[in-house]
Amino acid sequence: MTTMTDQHPSTRPSDQLSGAQLMQMLRQMLLIRRFEERTAQNYQQAKIGGFCHLYIGQEAVAVGAAAALHGEDPLIAAYRDHGHALARGMDPRYAMAEMFGRVSGCAKGKGGSMHFFDKPHQMYGGHAIVGGQVPLAVGLAFGIQYQQQDKVCLCFLGDGALNQGATHESMNLAGIWRLPLIVAVENNMYSMGTHIARGTSCAEDLSVKAAAYGLTFARCDGMDVLAVYDTFKALADQVRGSTCKTLGHNPERGIGAAFVDVQTYRFKGHSMSDPQKYRSKDEVAQYEEQDAIARLSQTLLERRVTTQEQIEAIDAEVKQQVLDAVKYANEAPPTPMEELYTDVYAQPYGPYQQGKAPLLMEDQQD
Ligand SMILES: Cc1ncc(C[n+]2csc(CCOP(=O)(O)OP(=O)(O)O)c2C)c(N)n1
Ligand SMILES: [Mg+2]
């Protein structure tokens, strides 16, 4: 196993970013933050139903990692997925409409908060089953390798998903096939109310998990969007286009799959109903002081990339963009019942083909 060491400050990939690219990162993080605040409000007003998990506090992870990859690289995430979709470029109107159960939502209103999909932006969900997206990511990465594409698959998972069998089976395959895959663990230290130290072996050093499967390991500060960018840029360049001798590829290229421990923190509860008895207010406040949005703003002000007035203007713009998304979702038509029978099979047959319900049990007995 290889471990990525910290980059020398003068060779940081983020030093190559233009002022416009840095400002785009700030805009995306602000958009996610404001989107999540309105999501909470609309959930409390019962406009949004089902399970809903906010990304507030973790914005730098999705934004920094997505910026380091190409738009054509497939991305897949767990259920705390609003930030990943917005970082990938999903229109906030389609994201909000999805949660409102509207037919113009990104999954036609059938997926809700936990199942954001966006084919044009290569976002493959949003998955509610903890760890369920990891085998799918292996499939995506295998497809890239099989078709000899110059891409890398980016798979986000929570620290809790590290204890799912499917994650380990997937990492094993990623290791032996040297897949072009980055396993990005959003280590916010909690799985619902369970601290990582109580539920995960070797929690203090996750590099051993990567070592077990021969994956290159890296760790980064997930509260610093530029540190996230640096780590994922350096890794993606080496993972991209990885090939495997045992699968007949000659020559063997790339470093194969990688595993990143992204150390982050969620500022809000696990889901919309969480009394948060498992952590202290002081702990939350301590991490809120490291808010990635404030940190990037400060850096950009110090480097004279922007002014306080410009930051406030961007914030006002994204707030309006989110208000427009809520208006759009409110006015969009609800998902019709017939949609229950579409998108079930890749090649619909019988009643599904006609867009009608299959016979219900009662009908069959008649
Ligand atoms: C297979 C499975 N087991 C249990 C659950 C219930 N569950 C939902 S979220 C969650 C915690 C996951 O924590 P983590 O992976 O760290 O993600 P985070 O919520 O911190 O983003 C659990 C156990 C589930 N959705 N799927
Ligand atoms: Mg977690």
C-alpha cells in the first residue's frame, strides 16, 4: 500500500486554480448551505416528506472533490446526497422538486431526498442502503476499465459504511483488479448516534482498511476545500485510466484504486429528527469555528481574490436561486400514479411496457 504524503505548499495543485475557479468553489458551498437551510424549513412545513439528511458542515468535501475530477467521471454517493448533486451541477430546481414529490424532480419525484440521480451530470445516486453504492461504484469503475476509458469513478460513503460487508467485498475487487476508483470516506465521526470509536475497529487509523486491500491511502482535512481539492486532484491524476495485468492489460498503467479518509463534521443532526444526545454543544461549536465557507472566504480575502461586498453579493444571488427553486417545486405538478410503473425495468415487458399496473392480487383472484 502507498500512502500519499502531504504536498509541499509550493507544489499544491490548488495553487494553479484561477480566481474564477476559487470563487466558483465558494459559490457552490454557499449554494449548498442555503439550499439545505431552505430544505430544513420546507421539511418543517411538511412540504417535504420521508427521510431527509442535511449536508451542512460537509460542503467542502463534495465541492473540493468534484472540482478535482472531470465532469464525465461518474460520481455516486450515499443518502446525504444533496451537496454532491449540486456540486456536480444539478439545477437546484430539479433537486427541490424531487423532494417535493414532483414529476419534474431529478428522479421524477419517485426517489426523494435520498435518491438524487442526474444522468447528464454523471451522478448515479443517492443510495439509502448504507454501503449499497460501493458495489455499484465497483461496477462503474470496472466498466471504465473494460471499455478502456480515461475516467475515474468517485464513490462517497459515510464512516458507518466501513462496517458493511459489501464495502469490503467491493474494496477487495477494486484492489485485485486495480480499478480506476476513489473510495472517499466522509468521516464525520458519527453513524447516526454512534461515535466511530465505538463502532469501527482501528478508527484512529483508517489506513489499515486501505492496506488490507492494497489501495493507495490518503487523508485530508475535510473542513478545508483547498486541502480536499489538492488530495483528490493528486490522486485522480494517478488513478485515472488504471489497468490490470491479471485482466490481460499490457502495459499496466495507473496506481489502481485509492481510499481517502476525509475528516469532516456535520453541524446538524443525523436526520431531521435527532435530539443529538450523543454529542455536546461544545463539540459542535468547536467544529463550527472551522466552517469551510468562512475559511475559504478568509483565504480569498487575504489573497485579494475578492472583497467582502462581492462575497455578500454571491450569497444574495444563491439565496435567490434557492427561493426560485422552492417556488418552482411548489408550482410543479405532482408525480402521477402511472409513474409508479415506469423506470422499473431497463427493458419493460407486459403491463410495465404499457405503463399500466401489473395485476393486483385481488384482481387475480377474481
Ligand atoms: C444496510 C443499512 N443498515 C442500517 C441503516 C440505517 N442507517 C441509516 S443511516 C445510518 C448511519 C450511517 O452513518 P454514516 O455511514 O457514517 O453516514 P452519515 O450519516 O454520517 O453521513 C444507518 C445505520 C441503513 N440505511 N442501511
Ligand atoms: Mg458518518
